[in-house]
Amino acid sequence: MVAHPVYSAAPSSTAVARRAAHGHTPSAFDTLMASAWAEMIVSYWDDQHRAGRIDPRAPLDVVDWMPGDGGSARQMIQALVQRMRWRLGFEPRLRYLACVEDAAVAGAWHDEPELCSLLDPGLLVTMLWQPGGGDAPCLLPLGEPRRWTSPNPVVVLAHDRFRHLPQRLLATHYGRLLEASPQELVAGRDEPEDQRWRPVDENTLTPALRALVQSHVAGLNSAPVCLPVGAIDALAQVAALCPGGYLVLSTARGFANDRGVRLGGFDSVLSTFRRDRLLPTDFALLGAHLAGQQALAWHRAVGEAEVVQAVAGGAGSSRAALERWVAPLARGDCGDGAALARVMRCALRDSGASAGLVVLRRAHHDPRVFAAACPDLHLRWLGRGGVDREAWAEALRCVWGQHLPSPHGPPLFRDVALSAMRIAEWGFARRVWLRGLAVQGRTAPDLAQLAWCESCSGDLASAVRHVAEALAIQPADPLALDVQRRLHERLAAWDTAEDGWLRCIARDPGGLVLEPLDGSHAPALGHQFRDPQIAVMSGFDPIDATCTAAQWVDARRLEPSRIDYAVMHAEHGFVGHTGLYQWARAGFFYFWIGIDFQGRGFAVQAGGMLCRHALAHGVDCLVTSVYVDNTRSMRALMRIGFRRIPVRRPSDKEGLHYMALKAPGVEVDELAVLIDYNRREEQPVDFEPDPDAAVHEGGWA
């Protein structure tokens, strides 16, 4: 199937509250930052536990001031749980407290499967906390809100919340301290810019803030000063609410030192405000303030104009300890996400999918980096072999596991699902399509792709239903019309009678279905038949340069006595081939399972389905043969119900066992059936008693 254009879809009715929360999604957060923060948090808790400052009976709280629609919270929980399992020397009870706007948002989260699985066991808890506000934080579990307290050291993830809190835009200009409204500065009024700057009213500054500003501007001649008054108040609130100690992590666009302020200047501050309607955060100024408040701060520039900061206070905090905790941040690679997205595009273009996989792993399977590879990635895979399917299947699951589908977010589900379909991960692709459709609305092209996904994993009934829905939405959609035509062509060749052979044999509890083999199965059949030993051990003609998979399938369909089935799995699609050479009330049974799916019991399941169907529809006896050294197939046949015919054939170049399966209660001369088959196939019939048959039979039972 070809990729289709990206269509916008109507949001689901359950997404209104999440849409409101999207405005508070952290802007500089990805899997790299989540990994670095999680590593640092666990190191912080480990030290506190060793010092006896953690009560194991109480939860370890992580407060997220900007969880957005829940996606970043989910990423952090996954990163934390992964590291806590092997790093901490005790069994902690993690409680991730996500600050939401109101109870309506908290209720909406329970409608999201990805979040509900975290909310129900109490791993994720919603709470109300306005940083720097007067109201005490309270938890919002199901039931009445209750006030939040914690005896243990608390971790607060501020993200770029400091930018959203009140700031004042000051400036030092050759000894003068001025102030202006950033809104007025970017409005472009007629009066000169210098008239929009006014002397600071020192009565509006507390003595501590006045001393802070004066100390900060002492080394500056003419430069902006973004005074983070809201962040200062919020951090004071954290110190008051966390008597057991605290660690505050933030990352935002801003300045890490005076040099950044001087180089960026007024143009940098105002251009940032024009774009974001927010001022950058002066982390150097904030760190200077904290130094006088018995708190420790560490920060460094990362990525592109971003700064990451860690603030520690309370018992157990020291400069040496903080330097040890921030080691994952000090590497600086936690801000590489945006750059890696650009590298991904170049790697895919210049070096192919294998290089893209390396970049994606380096980015900890960040969804944004994966999105940068699409749609080029799955278009490259279309009709091509040589893809490391197993590695990419794992990578796609990691990407999807870190993504929270959102009605107002990018339609990542399309790229993930299409990529999964290209590598025959049909069950995974189906789940991604269904989740994406549920969140972002049902469109004709998406439903057509889902229909094709169902058809490639043995569920043609669902495929027909989905394509009908697609055409009801958009009757002229070319993709839906193409899928409908292909489905009708396949179904037209099937028997409609219940006792017909060319029809689907229903799915068994193991997830398998047998459907008549046709040209649509050829690409997958060729891929699974690529092990030369399959042709050798099964006795089938090889698929090679002289015979393509499509030609192999067509040749078998020309023989009316052969009834061939594709073994289809709900998750994996085509996994093997089985069938009968059928005549009168007898048949010769054969099967093989693809190289990627051997050893999973599919041969017994599929073979049992076909044999039971045959014996229930007029066949009295099935015979088959297997090489003496093909022990796996021998075991499978025994489990299906076949038993040795105690004969051998001297003309056989290699030893064969001959086996039969009879319908219950039917008297059949199985040797006569075997001889009849070989005469029909113009094969030798020089069978003679095998004196070792009883020994072999007992050995295999």
C-alpha cells in the first residue's frame, strides 16, 4: 500500500479538557531530558536513603508543575521506574503528582487508556498547585480533594514554568536602572524606544531584590535584566512546603551567565517575547538569589538557547552532593533532541534506514526524532527487502510507548502504523491505527489503511467493514476504493458454500486463521521462504531467480487437486503455508512455517486446524512423509495426530517416515492410500515392511 497524505481530523469529544491543558505542555522536554532527570532523581534519592532521610512507609513524591496533556508525565514515570528497579537499594513507592488546571482535566485523564493505567494503581495522581500562589497544594484522587504533605525529600519538575510566572523586564544602562513593559516594546508605538523605559520605582523592590539586582548589574554596562519574581516566590513556597528537603529541576529558554546576557542583548529578549509572548529566564540571576536563601543552584546551557537548572535545599544538600547528582546533566547531551532530529533527516537521506536506527537509539527513541524521519522512512521500505525488521519493530514500540496521542498534537500514529505495516508488524500497526482513530477522528484514508492491515493479518471481515466505513465518509477516496477492489477480487475466488474448500478456516484460540493462498500472500511468503532449508526439508520447489514468489503461488493454483492455505496470524500476518493434495476421500498433507516463526507451535496449530477440517468434510485418511532427520516436523505431526505407517521405500535416496491420520471410527487401509497417492504423482511404490517402525513409533510417542 502507498502512503497517503496527512489529513486533519476532528478531535474526539473526550479531548476538550486535554486541549485546555496543552497550553501548559513543556516546550523543551523530550526523552533525552527525561532520561537525564530520572538518573539524577534516583541518585538524589539513593543518597538521601543512605543518610537515613527517607521514610520507606511514605511515598517518594515527584511534583510535575507542567505535565501538559500527560505525555511528559508518562515519559518521566517510565524513565523513573526503569531506573528505580536496579539502582535503589530499597522498594520505594513512587507517587507522581501532576499539577492540573482543575478537576475537569483530572477527570478527563481517566478517559485516556495510557494514563488510566497509571492513575488506577496510584502511581500517577493529579493535584492542584499554583506555584507561588496562596492556596495550599491539594491532591485530586477520585473522591474529595485532600491537602498534600510529604515527610520525604520532594522532587519538583518545573520544566519552563518559571517563564510562565510573573517576570519584570529591567535594564541597566550606564549606571541607571530602568524598567519597561515588553508588550509596549514590541507593539511598535510611535514614541521613541528610550521613552518607553522608565526609572525603576525602588519601592516596588524588596530590600533583598534590590540588593540582588544591584549586585547582578554591577558588571554590566547596558543590558536587559529579566527579574524572575514569580520563580523566586515559587521556590520560596517549595522550601516552606518540603521540610524533608527538595530538588527542583527546570529547563527553559534563557541565560546561563552574564556573558549570555551581554551577547544576546535587548534584541534577543524582545525577539523571544515576540515569538513566545514570554520573557527568557535569567538562571544566573535566579541562582544568585538562591545563594542567599540557603539553597544551592547549578545550571548550564544545553541545546539551542536552552538552559537546564537544578536547585537543591534542605537536609542533605551540599555543593559536593549537588555536583554528584547533576552528573547526567553536566554531560550536556540532554539538550540534543532538536539537533538529533535534524541529524536523523540527513542520516536517512545519505546512509539509509540503518543509520536512522542508530540516531533513533541515540535519541532514546524520542518521538520527535522519529517523526523527523517520516514519511521518507516508510516510503523507503515500500517494496524493499533487507530491513532489520526485528530491530525496527523494537524501536517502533519504544517510540509509541513514549508518545501520548493527542487530538491537537501531530498525527504521529500514522507514521508509526505505516512503518509497522512495512515490516509486517500487523498486530502492532492495528493497535496504533485504532488508538489514533479514537483520539484524532476517523478519516477515509486512515480507515482504508486499517482495512489493509486487517486483510494482511487474516481478518477480511473486519477489513470489509472498515473499508465500507471509509467509503461512507469519503466515497471517492482513491485509497479506500483500491483496497475495496483488492478485497473483492480475493473474496470472489472463495467458495461460498459451508462445505467448500476454498474458504477461510476460522481463527483458533492461538490467533491463527487459514485462508486460501493467492497472489496477495506472495511478498510475505517469499520473505518467510528465504531460508533454503525450508525448500529442502519440505520438498517444495525453491523460490529464487528462476521462480519468484508470485510465480510459485500461481503455479500451485493451477493444480486443481491442490488446496493451499496461507497460515495467517493476528499479530504477524503470514507465518507459513499448509495444504492438501486431495482426491476421492483421501489427501496428502504438507506444511512449512516461515524462518521468523519456527519453534512457536504454529505448525501444530495450523496443521491441526486443516486436518480437523478435512476429516470433518469427507476425507477419511490423510497421509504424509517426513525426512528421518527432520525431528521438529516429526514431533509436530505426532502432536497433530499422525502415526507411523510401518513401511519404508528402498528407492528413497534419503530416509523417510510415512505417516497417516485417519478419521475416527473409519476403517481405512492407510498403505493403500499411500500407494494410490504415489501412483498419482508417478512416484515409486516399492514399499516394504520396516522392521524398525515399532521402535521409532515408541520413541516418538
